Amino acid sequence: MLGNYDEKAASQLQADSEQPESRGNSPPLGLLEEQFIQTNHIEVGHLNPPTQQAQDNPGINGPNNNRLEPDSEEAFSQIEDVRIAQEFIAALRKANLENGDLDQSQLDSIRNPPESEINLDEEEDKFLLLSLRLFLAQINSSQKTYDKTIHAIRIAHPEDELLSFDQIKRRIALLTGVHAIIKDMCPNTCIAYTGPFEELEICPRCGETRIDPLTKKPRQKFYTLPIGPVIQAMKRDKQTSGKMENFNKKTKVALEEFLRTGSVYTLDDICCGTDILQQIHEGKITKDDTVLMMSFDGAQLYRNKVSDCWIYIWIFVGISPCERYKKHFVIPGGFIPGPHKPKVVESFLYTGLHHVAALNRCGGLPVWDALRDNKLYRSYLFILLATADGPGMTYLNGLVGHSGKIGCRLWCGLVGRHKQGGSHYYPVLFKPHDYHVTGCDHADVNPAEPRTIDPARYSTNLKKVCESRTQARYEENRRETGICKPSIFSGLDHILGIPNMFPGDIMHLILNLADILMNLWRGTLDCASTDSRELWTWAVLQGDTWKFHGIDVAAATPHLPGSFDRPPRNPAEKINSGYKAWEFLLYLFGLGPGLFYKILPDEIWTSYCRLVSGIRIMYQKKITADQYKVAHKNLIIFTVEFEKFYVQRRKDRIHFVRQSIHALSHMVPEAIRAGPGACSSQWAMERSIGNLTEEIKQHSKVYTHLSERGLRRASINALKASVPSLDKDRGELEKVPQGGKSLGDGYILLRAMDSGILRLDQLETTALKQYLMKHRDDLPEEWCAEIIRWSRLRLPNGQVARSAWKEDPKGMQNVRTAKMVKLPNLCGKLSFGEVRYYFQYRIYADDSDVVKTLAMISLFGPPDVTLLRASSDTLWSCQSLGDLGLMVVDAKEITSVVAMVPHSTHTLGDDWSGRFFVVEKPGLDVAEMGGVVEDAPDED
């Protein structure tokens, strides 16, 4: 919830809105930035005391506050889409294990899980272990590759009892219990034959038959992977079960802090959100529950071929964010083959959600926990969040989508405005001049006004939609409420609530912001006949300016470390050729403040930097209260300035204001409510899609093969979780490469290294002497500086910091520079420097000696303070001090690798030659959470 705003400023806004409207180019928004937006205080709400029911029955959620279950079939809505959703919801509420899709052996397995750890003996089970290791080593290969490997071993060792491909798959299924539920579906992806559609033989949407009349077989099938057996398998290992306890430990600490201080100062996980702490406080989530997040998205399997499909995954919120998003803990949940869009998504999600509902209705999933004194208990499956991109979210939450009158995906209640005669609404805050459109000509909207999720209001409005008697009344209610139908998640009790469980998505937000900003700056956005691009003073990325700007972006590539992943391509050439979300993130929110300086008009650039400041902060995994207050202020001011500079209260420009602009006002409140956006973004889904699609080896039946790959991934993840010794990839970050030295705290010193002793030159000797004098009183008269250099240092975040010693001889065209580093607390202040090399040195002091790992660094000078302030602290422009900046520092002072990108002399002139601006990897926390570890091959 946002905080209080200044009454004087609010009065000023009201006075402005009552003034006669004028058509001047300078809209009357002058006081908004300084006075109206007072956001230094952000209200975080409070926790309600536990209800008596929650105290008496911990873990029992009670009736869903959005439950609209009809008493009889006649009570279902007369509107088809609403009625179908209600039927699936009602079916979920009657779910039990007997009316599900598990066969008797699977039912017995899930009701009676093995009460022991999986112990595979290296001698007794050597052939099974060999087969498993071969299978795991070739997980991305085809069945034929595995068969050939087994055949080759059998030729050399015919006595070895190795398992065939089918045998090893069956053995893994036996060990883990993981299996697929395969159901029929319409070949046009209209519906799945599940729930209320189970007995149909013809698709009610397209009329296609379920069974092929020639083969007498189903024409199309889809896979669902039940999550219950995966959880049971993971709990059979003490180490994995211990990892799943992080949620309980973290929420205990966070709840104590909130009850003591009224807030959580540092937001670093989903479980810091007040909505989640409320569930803990009320006893609706207990220590025995398994807390899940579901993520849903579409995937295009081939770039130049119609090949869309839809996938959802399960993420274990109980595991620490440092690990939960990594490949081996993300579980595929279901696959919807395309290429057509699904018409009734509820029918495809039903199978997986029925499994969850059935387990909960029977008192929870039986779990044998190796960590809890071999205890067998029941665990409710609590779906905390369900995430998707904008279009995908409408499938999950049942709302109207971005073009509706109430189009915010968080259902905050902001009423949009549309053009005269149009039907597409836009979230415009300030009423345009001469604007008289019935239903949306309301007065200016306070940009800092609290617009929080209100479940009670949602339930009231949902009831109105469901009770619509005619199609006309339904369309009116849908428009005025922003609700199309009830969410299928309403059929579940153990959820965060609706619409609370549907958070924003910061990944696709970047794509949407890039779309609107780049089209504005390039002058390619639709221009009304009553408007003129000649008036668009911000449309500067055209002609030679756009051409040379693109060259500058591409020229930055050698300065961007390899750990920054894919560098942005020349946008002037490639922006319409599949420019990725990561490229836009690095381009607009990394390089942007430096490369757009003096290209964009000053006021546009300054406003844009506010946006960059807010996004950079909110993309962090760990956000302090001081930081999110700064972010919220900058984001709110940007939304105001966006309308001030671009829309200018013109009714023919309201299409400039997209939901992505409005979403910025929710970023901080959402982080307070449900944890940092980095912890619930679609980046994990994006990586999962990439991991699965790159494993596709058979292209004739691509959807079936993708689903089988998903089943294999779920099985392997469950196996590795229950037998961690089989997972040779886990702990890759802590693994010390050959010839390296572990320094502790996640730091690893890496080769190359000198073959002999090096004597330092005078300047380097002086730098080392200054360091040593801080740790000892004197040095021997005969002292001389002799060292052995090392070239690289792996950091705890997975990056590899390199050195000028080895990078400089390669030349800028043959390297992605990784020698520039960040030192956040060097002598009490933030500094940046170029690493020349690393070395170890024995220091004698106080009758003891210790070997220190040090770095010889050439520091950069202080930033241009004027630029730093004007850019909302996003443009740190400085110069290298060269030999004058030589300094020896402890290697552990280095926290990350950064880029030092030269300013564009083409744009700024030769006076800027030798000046650099700092670029940190945007979303570094996101990459770290996803398990992205920079490759560190041997260096000569």
C-alpha cells in the first residue's frame, strides 16, 4: 500500500483540474514533480490477528474468499465462458484421488510413500549406478546415443548387466514415482477432454472429432506431470529436505521483525511480502506445508515456423532463492501442444490442479521426511503465486486484459480512457483537453494514490459478472468491472487468494517499456491525423543520429564482460529482428544513460534516467527500505513526466500511455506485498523453455517429443534431489577448477599464473608497500617486492574477474573485457578499478603470519557529480587514473565485474575522449538465482 501524499499539493492538483482547459503546449502539471508526489513514506499495512478458526485448525484455509460455487446446475451462469469456468471450478471442489487420473499402483505409491532414503551401494548396485550415470551424462542426447554407448561397453565387458534405455527409464520411474498423465485433446487445441469435457467425443468449439475415424486413436494428446510424487521423492533425502525448510526459517525471522518494527527493512525473497506473512500469522501456512509457485507461458519452438505451444512449471518457494530457480529444482508441470491458441485453458490446467486439490482434500500429501526423524506426515500443497506474461495472465486470472476499461493486471481499479469512437482503453492519469467521452472523462488521477488489491471488492464484482442474465448485460458488467470470468484457481482452498496470487512480471515489463520508448524516440508510433510528428521533439533517433547511435551500441560489445551474456546488437540494424528481452534490458537500462546522453533532449533524458534508476533498484533480489523509497519516487515521477512530456494532455495522444507505464506505479507496492519482482518474474520460465527446447532431437512429432523431454526432466530432477550424489552439476559454483585455489566465502583464484617469480617495478612496489605498512610497523631494509601473478578470480556471484596481464595482449577486438571491477567499500566509499593482476603475499605481523590474496588495481577517478545527480545516480562518468591510481587491495573487496564503456566522441565531441561510464549487469541477482555461472576454461 502506498503512503500519504501532501494535502497542499493535492489541493493544487484539484485547483488545476478545475481551471478552464487550454491548448497550450505546456500542460499545467508544473507542481506535480516537486509537490504533489510525496512518496518518501510508503505504507506497508499491518497484519490482522489470527482468526479463532485458524488458531483451532492451523493449516486449514477455510472457505476461499472468492468462492462462488453454485448450489445446483441451474445456478451456473447463462454466459457460456463463465459457465464453463464455473463447471471446472465446481469439479475441482469435488476432487479426490478416486476421481482423478492415477491408476491403482500410482494411488498406492502416493498414499504409501517409501519410508526410507534411497541408498545405492557402489558395489551391490554398481551396474544400476553405471547405467544411471551414463543416462544422466547423456541427458541431452538421443536414445540412439545411449544405446550405442551401452552396446560399446557390452562388447568390452559382456559380463556387465547394463540396463537398456527403456529399462533405465522404468527404474527411474520406480525410484521416484514420477509419471505423466496423458489425456486427449482437440487437434485444434480448443479444449482438453478433462473434467466436464471428459465424456465428449466432438469438440464443442470447432466440431472436430476426438478419435481419428481411420486409426481409431485419439487425434492429439497432452501431458500433465503430477507434482505430488516429485515432492515425496525430494523429501527422501536429508540434504534436499533441509533446503526445502528455508521458507519456514525465513518467514519466522521476517514475521518477528514485522511484528516488532511494523515492517521488513530488507526485501530479499517472496516470503518477506506482507501477504505471505499474513498467511503465516493466521496459521494458514504451516511448517508442514509445501509452498509452490506456478509459472505459465507460451513458447515458439522454431523461429521461422508456426510452432507455438504452452508450458507451465512448478517452483518450490520453500527452497532458498539462491537455488530454487536453478534447472535441477524447476519441475515441468504440463504441456499444451499448438500451434493454435487454446480456447479453454481451464480444461488443460484442470488435470494438474485436480491433482493438487485431491491431495489437499484428503488431508494433504503423505510425506516421509528424512530430515524430521524419519517422520511420516501430511503436507498441504499451497500455491502461493501463479505468474505469466500479460496475455497468458488473462488465462489464469480471468480478467479482461490490457485493453480493458479496468485493464491493470493487478486489478487496482484504475479506470482507463479511450478515444472518441474507440474501444481500446489506456491508463491515462490526466484528463486531456476538450475531452468529453462518456464513461471515462473523469478528473485527473492522483498518481501516488493508494490503489491496492481488494479481494472483497473483487468478489462483489465477480458475483455481478456471474449473475449477468443477458449477453449485453454481461458485456457491460465485464467492461465496468474488468472481470471476464472466475479464475480456475478459485476451485482451490490453499492459495494466497484471488487476485492476490497473480503478481506483476518485471521481465515482460522490460519488453513493453522498450516497445513504447523506442517507438516514441524513433518517431514510429502511430500518429493521429490531428497530430504531427513535427511536434515530436523527442523523436530524435532518425537518420544519421540513429545510424551512429546503433554503431555506438555495437561498439560497446568488447567492453561488456562475457558474464553479461548476449550483448545488445546494433539496434539500428537489428531492433526488428528478434531483439530479446535481455538485450533490451542491457541496452536501455545498462548502456542507456551513457549512450542517450545529449541525444535525447535534456528533460527527456533526465526523466528517462529516473525510470532507469527505479528499474535498476527493483531488479535487485535484495532491496532495502531506503532503496525502494527512492525507486518508488522516481517511478511515480516518471509516470507523471511521461504524460507531461509526451502526451501533453492531448486526446489524440492517449494511446501513448500503455499498461507498462501504469505498472511502474505498482512495482514497489508489489515488492512489499509479495517480495521482490525478481523472485516471481518470468525469467525462470524463460530459461526453462530454453532448456527444454534445446533438448528437442525429433522434429517430426515435436510436441510429443517436447512433452517426453519434460517428463524426463521432472524424473531426473526428482532422482537427483533424492540421490544428490548422482548430481555432478550441482555445486558447480563452489567447484574448484584444476589448478585453482579456494579462498573461502565463494572466492576462487584461477590460473594462469607465472612460471617464475616476478620483481615489481617502482610504482607497483610503492603500491604494495603502502598496503603492507597498514598491516605491519616496518619493512626490512633489504625488502624487495617479488610475487607470482595469477590472472583470474571467480567471485561468489559466479562472475570471473580477469586481469590486464592476460587481456591486454589479446586486443579489444578479440576479448569481452572482464578486468573492470566494483569495490563497494574501498576506504569507506564506492570505487571502480582495472585489475592488473592478482597475487598472494605472506604478511608477518604480531608474531604471526598470514597469506593474503591481493589485487593490483588501477583505480578510476571520482564521478562527474553534476552528471550523477542529473541522471538520478545512473550515469557514473569518470576517467582512469592510470599509474597514479595504482593500489593494492584485498581480493575479497571485489564484489562484481562491471563494464567501463567509453563515451561516444561522435555524439559528445573529442573533449570526452578518455572518459568512461560504468555499466553494471542489470538483473545480476536474477542471473545468479538462475544458476548462471560463467565458464572459466584454462587460460594460457
